[in-house]
Amino acid sequence: RESQSSAELTNEDEVEDEMYSSLVGPEERSIWGRVRLPVPMFSKNDFSLWSILKQCIGKELSKITMPVVFNEPLSFLQRISENMEYSHLLVQADQASNPVDRMELVTAFAVSALASNLERLSKPFNPLLGETYECDRRDDLGWRSLSEQVSHHPPMLAQYCEGRGWRCWQEFSMSSKFRGKYLQVVPLGVVHLELGGCHFTWRKVTTIVHNIIVGKLWVDHQGEMELRNHDSGHACHLKFLPYSYFSREPPRKVTGVVTDPEGTALCVLQGSWDSQLEYARVVASRGSVRGKALLESATPKVVWRRNMPSEEYERMYNFTVLACQLNEPEPGVAPTDSRQRPDQRLMEEGRWDEANQVKLQLEEKQRATRRQREAEAEAAAAQGRPYVGYEPVWFKKETDSITGNPIHVYQGQYWLCKEEGRWDRCPAIYL
């Protein structure tokens, strides 16, 4: 069964909802915002993900329409803002006295961005073209960010974030394919970070969602990540080990080494991307075995540890407290902000059927707008005149000074427009 009315919840679901409400009370708030969602997560027991995905083998999942029951009430613009949860590591890195300490902390930040993925098994809403999301947490976390969906085919977002002594930006897209037993998500794009007078870059690793057909869904990250300081020449090479039933290694293991500009190992790192990361300075090298260096290191120290989730974690899409706050209504945001998106808001409020209907209407409106642009482009070509296609509002495509590839760069002005309430440049993307 691919859809179910919200009135058809089972008795078991109702009992669980009552337990959820009694556990956390009304929509509780901290000094900085709510700490839980208005309505608990919808039960997926009566839905078959396989009934939908079996038609999608080998296809790009961003082009497939799914009922909102398989979503979480956040857009991908909001989801990627969670990367900044452990931004205190960047403040420490900016204040670090030497490039090795700085690289250790930046590496810990890059790994920490994956921690919230551990049990996040619902799909974020695909942002509409022109959709934006601002997150201003300067008062408590010390940073603010702006994200915009800059392309629809292929789906691509651009993000710019600034904090105390640092700024971070990225253009993000991904290739996602259903392989039969698992879902593979390959991130595309480079993360840029400036702090302490240095420019860092790295690419994210591949995500695998296992047991799509049978069994309990679970997420793993695998591959290699290289972080590079383009000013000092230091680098960190990380390996995310794929889980294997036959391996003695703990699941979700990460290992790495920090090297100087000559490639000499200065520090080793080890931990798990879902819990913590330790570092230890290299004190001696004992040669190598089969091409692998044997390093003697000092006593390891924890550089990052994951914030533990709340008790009602599983009833809130496995959201962290920060994730619970990302879609909280906020006055003064742009009309294109994800908080204003009606289907996502309806879903968060538990109005599932209405959310599905509005989601289809929004997607059809986006398709109609695209068809109109294509017709205008064809007419311009037939008349021999130039045609300017869709252009993002807050970001502009430029050449990346590090990679030499095109990248959408923040042009400023958003926060001034917000202060003055000038949103006339924003497209009408919602209903």
C-alpha cells in the first residue's frame, strides 16, 4: 500500500503517540528554540519502500516522486545546515597556535558533519529551484548561513556560512543510484574553509544505505577524504572503512594521518564518525612493512565527541536538537525560505494527505515554469536573439580559484535585504 490516510492510524500508533506526548509534554522549548517537533514521526509499518524502489533500479532518485511518508520534515537546504553543529571546533582551529593543531581540529569538524547521518533514514525534501534557507545562530552558536537551490537539473545547492574568525562555503550536488540491495549516494563538490589566514578544502565521502529490500535500514560512509591546507602545505588523509561482517574492525571506523608539506607523518587520528575522534602526535617512525609506515605515537586525546541525542530521538525522525529547530517558523525570512514551504509544513503538522497533494502541486508548478523557460529559449533562438536563462538570486557562478572549476559564490546582500524587508528579487516558487 503506497498511501494511507492520517485517520487510519492503528491503535498501536495512537498508544505510541500518547507515550510520546506524556514523555516530553507540550512542544518544549529551550532558550534558543524548540527541542522537539509538534507531531511525532508517522509510522511506516504499513508502507513498502520496496514497492516504489523496485521501479527505480538504476535511476537517479532525485527525479522520482515519492509520498511524503518517506520524507523527513526538512529540505536538503536545512539538512546540510546541520554540518555546522560542531562549529566550536572551527573557533578553536582559528585560535590554534600551530598548523598541526589547526589541521586536527578542521579534520574533526569535517568528520563531525557526518555524525547526524547515523540513523537518519528518511529522505529530505528536494528543494525547489530558487528555494533558500537562512540559519542565523550568531547569538548562541556564533554563526549564520545562507543556502540556495541554484540548479534543478542537475539538483545543486550553494551554501555560505560565516562565524567567529572563519567562513565556509560549498556547492553541493550528488549522484544517487539504487543498486538493488543498497542505495549509493556520491557527493559532488568541494567544501572550502578559511580561518587563521589559511584556506582548507576537502570532498565528502560516499554514503551507502543498506538493506533497502529486506532487514533494518542502516547507513554507512566509506571511501577516502583528503583535507588540504593550501597555505601551509599540511594535509590530512582519512580512510572511512566500510563495515564488513567478517572484519574484526569496529563499525564506522575512521583512521587518518596528518602530514607536513614534505609528506612526513606528524599526527595520527582514529575513531568513529558517529561517536568521537582521537588524535596522537607521532614521536617516532619504525620503518615500514609492505609499504605501510610503522609509527610510534603519544597517548591519544579526544578532539571531538558527538552530542548524545534526546530520549525521544526515535520518535522525531532521529533528529538532533539542532535539527528540531531548523524548521521552526521565524518571522522576517525570505518568501523562498524552506520554512515557508507549505507541503513540508503540513507534513510537520501531521497533515499527511494534504502534504502529498500540495507536494504534487508544487512539483507541477515547477515543471510548468521550466517548460515556459524552454519555450522562451526556443523562440529566442528562432529569432536569432540571446536568451538569459534562470540565474540564482544570491549566488553567482564563478571560477574556483583552487580547483579551476565553476562554482556558485555568494554575492552578499541577503542580510541587508532582510534588514530592509526587500524581497522583490525573490521568485514566487510556492503556491
